[in-house]
Amino acid sequence: MDADVIIVGAGLAGLVAAHELTRRGRRVALLDQENAANLGGQAFWSLGGLFLVDTPEQRRLRVRDSFDLAWNDWQGSAAFDRLDDEDAWAVRWARAYVEFAAGEKRSWLASHGITFTPVVGWAERGDLRADGHGNSVPRFHIAWGTGTGVVAPFVRSAHRAADEGLLTFHHRHRVDGLTLTGGAVTGVHGTVLAGDDSPRGVASNREETGTFELSAQAVIVTSGGIGGNHDMVRRYWPDRLGTAPTHMITGVPAYVDGRMLDISAAAGARLVNRDRMWHYTEGVRNWDPIWPGHAIRILPGPSPMWFDALGRRLPAPCLPGYDTLSTLEYLRTTPDIAAYDHSWFVLTQKIIEKEFALSGSEQNPDITSGDRKAVLRERVLSKGAPAPVEAFKRHGADFVVAPNLGELVDGMNALTDEPLLDAARLRRQIEARDLQIANPYSKDAQIQGIRNARRYLGDRLSRTAAPHRLLAPSAGPLIAVKLHILTRKTLGGIQTDLDSRALAPNGNPIDGLYAAGEVAGFGGGGVHGYNALEGTFLGGCLFTARAAGQAAAQAAAQATA
């Protein structure tokens, strides 16, 4: 055999699985269709947020968290309703993952040198129900180094293992099929692609130069999801979310193509929950793109007003940072706006300075570089917005800046095929909202949320602007942002047991086949159910790949004993 274990996909999950295998002396062949510059895959580009429960970082900020609260939030968000079938293993993975996040996860990450910024973010604040979707408390721990920093120790481990002869990189090797011998997966075969020196993330050529076959005792599939493949996104777009947008922008590199899902199914793996997916509604076009259709997600604080394409304020819980999929469903199923692929934020300079963050390691150079002083200077003490946010405000095609509402609406209408917005209509809604600022209490759900956020020290310091009237001249200029649907994650995938063994339609493990990360729905074929709590994507790669690597290493040891 060419290796003890073959890993398909050199993203975070593939690197973690390789680490677990090589540290136990197993020989690994690591395959990826991209070049060496892309080690770490999609995770490299991420903000590096990780879901953790009851941590020192939370306690320092007076956040009281517990496993029971987190598990209640997870169940309310996931809304598992296929427990006898497609969710049978997903719910077990979910419980195991929340236990991991409340227990060993932080110390395990620390053992790899991964630490966290002091402010814990409050992502997916929820649907305003105690037993519904959302995080009851802040749990979004951002790693120093962002996603780049999370990937780094496992990249180093892979290079060490290669130097020791335990790991062989096979870059530009595209797997086209899994090899079956007597019902067991014993290898892979595929196409060698022409060399390509493109920088990380840039779309590479697909010129075919030859074929290959490799054999091993086991194969671990860690190839990621479908976010870069809009045709596949549309194919599995669920009816509950209405119709897929005519135009979407892309939050992942082009190589996130979903190919290995159908290839695994052809080898006998069961695919489940393919109608569950996670796309953001706050996407903007990157003014300095790396991959085709490159989009950036705005991570908003709670203060921008959100309007549909016709200029009507979105209802609760469709509030900034609250409930991603409810907002997506509202925008895609409301009859008179479903034909439009955009919505709008309207905010002030004071809000953008305090509340706007951008997803991605490259959009957060202070955290990515680990420069503590720069983070303090840019995000807490600065009088302006962080430099990457200001760059988008100046250069972004979706940003409009104006001294008054009339000019703002003129600029907004200039960004659409027809003038859909009426300044008087927007003014009435903004003035009604502004009247709610006069008291420390309010009937407006968004104003209530702003005041609730500012009771949390982390938000008060760096993520939530002091309540103010949007039309107050002192808060200006006014800013509008045209928002697009940004493709990102698939929440379903290959059904796996708790050892990350791929399961056949009859529920039995397929001998020699494992799956981890997004291709496995981050565990069991759908650990998130219908909704994610954020900070759970990188963590799902880590958790499932660790299990896959450990189980495959043990199986290989037993086979050679």
C-alpha cells in the first residue's frame, strides 16, 4: 500500500486528521486538488471564531454560562426533527460537541498554542425565545491569529511529519473516485492537474496531465462543502427558504465545489440533510477580490436599521446579528420582495466606527498578526472605524455615504436597476425609531436589544455604539450598505458515527471510509440541525477530524498487529 491512510482534502479537517495519525506513527498520503499555497483551505480565510462554554474569558466579562444553557440553546437552534433517520447520529454528535466545548476543547486548543482575544463575541443572538434559536450569552471566542492562527499549528505538524517520512503531500491531485475491494474502501483514483503557481485562494487551472491511483487501509474524506458551487447550492436549496437568489456572491474560494459528496455516495456512503445550508444575508462585494465573486460578510453590531429592497424595515427577529436563517427566509419568501436579491443597512458614522467588523483573516490584520496594541488602538480607543472597514466604505461598490437622507436615498437608488426607494417612507420609519431613544426603555425590539447588548461589558467596550438618533447631524454622515446573499456552508453531508466512520444507507459503517468536517455536516451528517450558533464551523472541523484520525489510527494499528 502507498500509505496507511489517505486523506482527501488539505483544509483544517484534513490537517487535524493527519496530525492525529502521524503522531501515532501512521503513514499518511494527503491529497488536494490545489497547490501547496492553499494548505489550510477555507479555514485559513476565516475570522477564527470558536464556540466555547463557561470559559475564563467569559467569566472575566461577567458572563454566566454552563453546559445546560448551551445544550438548551443548541437543541432550540437545531430543531432536530428527523431523529429516527437523518438526525439519528447528528444529535449524538451535537451533544458530544457541546460537552467538548464546555470541557476539554479550550485546554486542547491551548496545547497547540491557540489562545483567544479577551472580548467574547455575541453571535446569533437569536429569535427572541428562551427555547428557540440563538446564543443566550456571548460564546464566540476569536483566536489570536484568526483562522490563520488556528490552522498554523496543524500546518507545522504536517511539515514535520513530511520531514520525518510519515506524510506525503500530493498537491494538484483531484480525486475522481474511491476504490472498493470486497466492499471496503481501499484507495482513491483520479486526475493529476497541471502545476499552478497561483497565490492562495485564486482560482487555479483544471488542465489534466495524467491519472493516478493510491491504495491504503483507509480513506478519510475532508473535502469541505458546496459554497463555491452555486449550481449545487441551487439544486439543494430548500423550499422553506423560498427560491434561491438569481444573483449570489461567494464567501469561499472556487475549489469549495462539493465534488466529494457525490463521489462518496457512489462508493456507498449515505448523504443526509442536503436541504440544510447556511448562507449569510449581510454579504458585500469585495473591492479587492481574490477569488471569483469574492464576498465579505459584515459582522454587524445590533444598531443598523435593516430595510428590504422596497424600503420597509425588517421585522424582529430579522435584526442585525440575531437570526441568520430567519432573515434569509423572510427575504426569500415575502412575495413582493422575493424577486430582489438585496436588502439594505442604514446607519451612521458613529455606528460603523463601533460596530462594523468584517469576516476573514485578511480583513482583520491586527488580530491575525497577534498585535495586541493594534487591537486596543483600532477597536477600543480609536475615534474612527478599523482601517479595513474604512477601506470598504471608501471603495466598496455597495456603500453609499451622504450628509442627509435625501442624498442617501438618491445614492441607494443609483445602485439598483430601478429606483425602488422613497425618501419620505424611509424618513417616517427612521424618525419613529429615533423617538424611541429618548428613554432607557422602549417598545421597539431593536432598541431593547441595543440596551441589552450594552449591559454586556464586551459589547459596551467594543461592539455596540451608544444609543443615538440616526438623523442627528452629530452622528453623521449617514451610510447605507447594499447587502447580498453570500454563499457559505452546507449543514448536511455524509452520515457518520461517533468515530467519524462513514455509514451506508443500511446504517452500517463502510469498512475503510471516514469523513470529517463540513463534508460530514461537521459530524453525523448534520450536527447543527437547521441552525448554527456560530463559532461552530471551525470547531466542528477540529472535533470530527480528531475523532477520524484517532479511530483510523487505531484501526490501522489493529490491522498490522
